[in-house]
Amino acid sequence: MTRRFDAVVVGAGVIGAGVSYELSRRGLATVSVERLPGAGQGSTSASSAVVRFNYSTRAGVAMAVEGLGYWQRWREHVAAPPGAPVPEFVQCGMLVLKVPGSNHEPAAEHFDALGVPYEDLDAGELERRFPYLDARKFGPPARMDDERFWAEPDSHVDGAIWMPEGGYVTDPMLTARNLADAAAALGGTFHYGRTVVDVLREGGRVAGVALDDGTELRAPVVVNVAGPHSSHINRMAGLEGAAIISTRPMRREVYVVPGPDGLDFDDAGCVMGDLDCGFYLRPERPNNILIGSVEAACDELGWVDDPDAASLTLTRSEFETHVLRGARRIRNLGLPHEQRGVVGVYDVTEDWLPIYDRTDLDGFYVAIGTSGNQFKNAAIAAHCMAELIIEVEAGRDHDADPLVVQGPHLGLPIDLGTFSRNRPLDADAPVNVLG
């Protein structure tokens, strides 16, 4: 069976569903293919869903700030009817401790240029404002079998950058479902539980995809938003090795522990990135703390060859390591006997920046390499991808003349050349996620 559309979107995670929605809003007949039973059930479901603004590039900061506007108006954005469930954006603020590798100085320069609200706190003000935090310097991060892990510090961190507009989204999977429902309401079609087995090509450009049930979905535009399977889809399209930047699947764990005794962390807590101890955290209702890895140099990166074969069981040693790192920073935080959390796999680029771009195969686009840090940008990334697709299909040479998208909320310029598949690799790029 052959069916024809204007665009095929491979993947229905939060960005894939967002791309389908944005293309549908522009009048394209879209079809989405998702190997799992529903939207947002893959990498999206394991996201910490942190909303922050401290990125190393001007375009990255601009995208995050423009993305904030969607979270503040989410029900309106997805046109959810009254009473329909939508996630909550909890604007609890975010701290990034000022330590080597935290990238706070260039981020602050971007904040100044773009008008992003922030405060520069010294160590004393950090402890006064957040008395549950110990502002001493424990790092650099170490493993539990390293004596440095248990050493008593003799100095303090330099302080922290406080981003009052930061926070987190309460239900990542529901976010993707909202976007998929919004796309479907505009006529978008979704095929769940189906796998792409081939990328079709004709006359030097993409022509659609073939599915495992024999169906061919024909379209002049295909968008690869397949998360940890994105490199596999690119190989089907004959694009392996065709770009400077590539992606690779990585397995990561995130842990949930009770908040400190005597502290209502739902009320007093905030999102925090701590590259000194080697973790990030955010509140997790009711009165819990979610703790994740920042890919410290001493920690092994969980590369996997087959994302479908990755273990989804928490690792006790990693659980203890990261929770105890948190206990050094957070006063009265204990190590529970029961380990709780989630395991996920996402796709990572060499410089930990995403690829939002066209490819060398005409009509084939990619929104990949999200490196565990792009949930917050899902809606604005989808908007940018739709703008890019419309422009390139109309004849724009995006490689020679990169598109700059004006943000829909504040009008900030987002230079999509920053996210090119052929951007120069930055050997000094920070290797961390911070949700």
C-alpha cells in the first residue's frame, strides 16, 4: 500500500511531535511514524525536563529564552480544550555554581546581550539565600573509591549564577502527547508501533519511507527526529559519514530520593547544576529530589551500540555515587536503601549541541543529537525546523546562507547555522547535560 503526504516525520517524541504540529500549522499534510505505542514514550519519557538558559552559544541561549514563552502559555500553544490535561511549568528558578567547567562566564555574557534576567551571587549570598546548601568547594568530582571523594574541603565555591525564570516541566510524556494531539487536530496522521525499514530516494532526493508492514509513505520531505535511532535512519538514507557532526546513542540514569528532613523541597528547592560535586538536581513532587549526572570526567559515559538492547535497570554503584554527591552539597540529605529513578537512552553529538539542519540528500532534514538537554527547546526547535524546511524547499541555500529565525515571543535572533551538521567541532566544548 502506498500513501502520499507532504512530509513524513520519523519519531514522535517531544520534538518529533512538535515538528509534526508546526508543519501541520503551516498547511502541510504530515504523517508521523513512531516505533513505540504512543507519543513521548522513548527518550522524552526519561527526560528531567529542566528549563534553563545557560548555554555556550548565543543561539542556544536565544532558543532557550524563546522556548520559555511556550511553557508559560502551553495550553494556548497546543490549543488544549478546557479540562484537558496539560503539564505544569514550575518556575522555581535555577542555580549554576561558579566552578571550573560550569561555563557561567560566557553564559552571563549572552544573558547581558539578550536581556536574560540573572543574579551573580557570591558564596555568602548563596548560603544566605539557600541555607540548605553547603557552599564549600568539594571538587573536582571523584568516584567513591577515590579518597578525594571523602576529603573535607578547605575553601568555598565562587558563588552561583541565579536564573529566576528557570524551572522544570512536570510531565514530559504528556507534553509530547499534547503536541501529537494538536497535530492530529489539524489533520496530521500518526502511525504508532511501526518501524521505518528504508528511506526511499528518487532522482537525487528523498521520496518517503517504507515501513515494516509493507506500507510506503511517499513525500518530498522526510524529517529524522528518531532520537537514539537517528544514526540508523541516516544510514538508511545513505548519509553515514556525510557530515562533520555525527550522533551516537548513550544510556543515562536519573535518580529520585526523598528531600532532607525538615525541609519542604517543593517550596524551598530549585533546579541546580553542580559541576563541583558532579550532579544536577531539581524538585520532584511530592517533596523529593531528582538527581542526574553531569558527565564528570571521572564517570564512564554509557555509550551503547543498540539502544534497544540497553539495560533499563538502575545501577547501584551509580545511584550511591550520585546521591552521595548530592548529600555533600545538600545538608541532611540521606542515602535511602531503596533506589528509585528512570533509565533512558538519547543521542549525543561530539560537541553536545543538537543538529537542526537539512542534509546532503535533498528533502531530508534532521533534528537530532539532542544530547539530553533539548527538552526545554522542543517547541521552539520545532518552530525553527518548520521555518527551515519551508525556506529550503522554496530554494534557499541554507549551507551558504544560514537561516536566522526571529523568535516568536521576544523576537530574538536564532542563527540556525549554529546547529549545522557541518559546523566546526569545538575541542573545548563543555561535556555536560544539566537536564
